[in-house]
Amino acid sequence: MDNDWTERSLKAVWHPCTQMKSHEEVPLLALARGSGAYLYDHQGKSYLDSISSWWTNLFGHANPSINQAIKDQLDTLEHVMLAGVTHEPVIVLSERLSTLTNHQLGHAFYASDGASAVEIALKMSFHYWRNHGKSEKNQFICLQNSYHGETLGALSVTDIPIFTDAYSVLTRQPIIVPSPDFRLAKPGQSEDEHTSYCLQELEQLLQSNQALIAAMIIEPMVQCATGMAMYSAQYLKGLRALCDQYHIHLIADEIAVGCGRTGKFFACEHANIWPDLMTLSKGISGGYLPLSVVLCTDHIYDAFYADSSQKAFLHSHSFAGNPLACRAALASLDIYKQEHYLSKNLILAQQLNKAFEWTSQDHRIEHVRQLGTILAFDVKKDFIAQRFSQIFFSIGLDKGLLIRPIGNTVYVMPPYILNEEQTQFLGATVQTTLEATLAS
Ligand SMILES: Cc1ncc(COP(=O)(O)O)c(C=O)c1O
């Protein structure tokens, strides 16, 4: 039965982020259902979802409260366009997001996927300057090794060759500045020194180019798809000050790090700063339905509020503010608040830390790092063979773990509902999977 599903999928479905031929060797996992932190195949074998299904699923699969909210909404209003029309779920969600930002980001613009939210934020920033008669401010800065999605607009602020190279003739080139990723510090340089160096390089660039730059986009605290590259909140503080001083917008892409993932609801809160524009997706709907949102300040919003339709922000998406997705998001926010996940996640973070204590004793491992419920380490390149991440993935599946290393970075980013026993299983199974991968 399982073979039948995988064969049919390989014939008919073109899977994302995949060289399809690799499935001649790497298994394709056909799933029948999900429940809590587990996914189940057609034989009933369980797999712990250690990466929350690409960082989306916060409160487990088939969560009863989110299921119920969607079912209620399904019988009420499944979808309606958002131009000229509004509805309760989108209004309440926008108000609640505004409240979560202390009303600093009080206007919500909707789409479905993260890359679209990134494009919307870039368009909004540029259009803001255009509405102020500064169309020459149309370039964007991103961090070295950054990832902000894979549509053409999002690729033009992404710096990961495997995603950008093939399409570079189709995209605009970003201005790339050094990443504060502490692993990139030069030998003998402390993390603080590296942070200062990155801010100095950025300031030099802004001194001569501010007139041409609309915005800088960053993932606050952790560059996730880069390989869980973590950096200091000092960088964010310095960055906020530089953006103010040199009159460029700060876009915080919280698509992966938002919604409680790093120990605060928004990762920007580690530095006590707010951006001008913020993107959210993935976990915002509890990982249930495609939903993304761009939040912005009054200041940005006001620049579009005019008699002329040319000044209006023109970006249309058929499913903007879909009521089902908004209800899933509201149910997720309820769980987060009512079940005290801000503090529960601090406990989960400690349990993860304990479950991965073994990493500090393993000479093949370096750069063990953690922020909130993201824990990562790098396997030294001398010890890994080709196809490390694929072999790790396959062995992980055999052991009942869904895990996908990024290059030589092994990381976990589990649903928040993981209990202590499951967390210990996770730490122990990553260890045995690593042993078996390195021995293969
Ligand atoms: C930080 C960040 N921005 C944008 C995106 C793109 O989101 P989507 O895959 O929904 O287009 C991702 C996806 O991984 C992401 O991690």
C-alpha cells in the first residue's frame, strides 16, 4: 500500500526543494495521518516531527482546538475576497496582532505564503518612498547567507547560491552585508567584536548609499534556512539605530522565528526593538493553512492614505485574509496565551538543552547553539561524507524521526507540545542517527 502511494506520488507530484532523481535512493515517506507531535505512515509507524513540518506546526497535528475552530468557520463563511468586503476573523486577527506589537505595527496586509509576504514588504517599502517623491530609493540590503523565500522577488533578497544561482538573470541583485552569525567571526575575534565589525561595515555602506536604499531585510536573531545561524541582539539594536539615522526601513522577516519560537513572541523583542515592517507566516496559522501577513507602522500606512489611487498599495491576492486561515490563527493565538506557552516554551528549551547535553562531549561536533526551541549543531566537515544530510534523513526515518539537516548543520525545531519523554527520545535518537550516519 505504502509503495503504491510513493510510486504514484513520484509519477504525478513534483516535490519541492528536491532533485526528483534522488528518490531513486532516498525514501519518499507516504503519510496517512498526523496526531500531536507524530506523523503516521500507512503501516501505522510513527515519526516524531522534530522540525514541525518545515517550522510551521506549533501545537501538534490534528490539534483539537484548531480543528474545532476551522470546522466552526467552515459552516459559517469559508472564503470571501477582501477587497470591498471584510469579516470578523480577519478583523479580530489584525487587532490581536496589533496588540501583540503594543500597537507599534497596527496595520495588517494579508497573503498566503511567506515569499509573497516578503515581496509585499519590499513593494510597500519602495512605494512608501515613491509616495514621498523618492523613487530613487529602490534598492534592498540583505544579510550574507540570508534566505527570504523563492519567488523571484524574494530571491532578490536571498543569498544562498543553491536557490539563487540558476535564476540570477531573472532577479535583481541585493546589496549584501556581512552576517553577524557568530560562527563567521575571524579567528581571535569575540562575538561582540564580530557584531561591531558587521555594524561598521553596514554603516559605511549607508553613509555613501542611503539615498538609493529603501530598506534592509533581516531575520531577527536566527538566520534559519542558512543553517540556524544565530547572532546577538546587540546587532538588532545597532541595526535599528542605523536604519533610523540613515532613513531606511527595517523589515523583520519573522516568518520562521516569530510566534514564540525563540522564547519571545516576536524575535525582535530580544532586542526591544520594533521594525517598520514585519512579515509573519508558517506558525501564524498553527501550521494548518497557508496564511501570511505583513504588519506595518502608522507612519508607513499613512503614506498610502490619499485621494489618488496611484498612491494606494496595489497588491491583490485572491485568498488574502481567508476566514478559515484567520480562524486557525486565532485558535493558535488562544492556545499560546491561554495555555501559557511563553513560559512552557522556556521549560521545553531547558529540556531540549538537557537532551542534547551529549553534543558538548562529541569531538566531531562544533558550534552547538540554541535559542528558545531551536537547537542546532554543526558536524565538522572532516567527518562527513557526501550526501550526509540525505543519509541522516533516511536513517532518522528508520528510527522514527522526521529530521532534515541543512548541509552539515543538524537542528531540531519541534512543536511546542513536546513532553519531556518525547524530548529525551529526540535527543537520544538524533545521537544514534548521527552515529549510524557517520559510520555508513
Ligand atoms: C525566513 C523565511 N522567510 C521566508 C520564507 C518563505 O516562506 P514560504 O516558504 O511560505 O514562501 C521562509 C521559508 O522557509 C523563511 O524561513
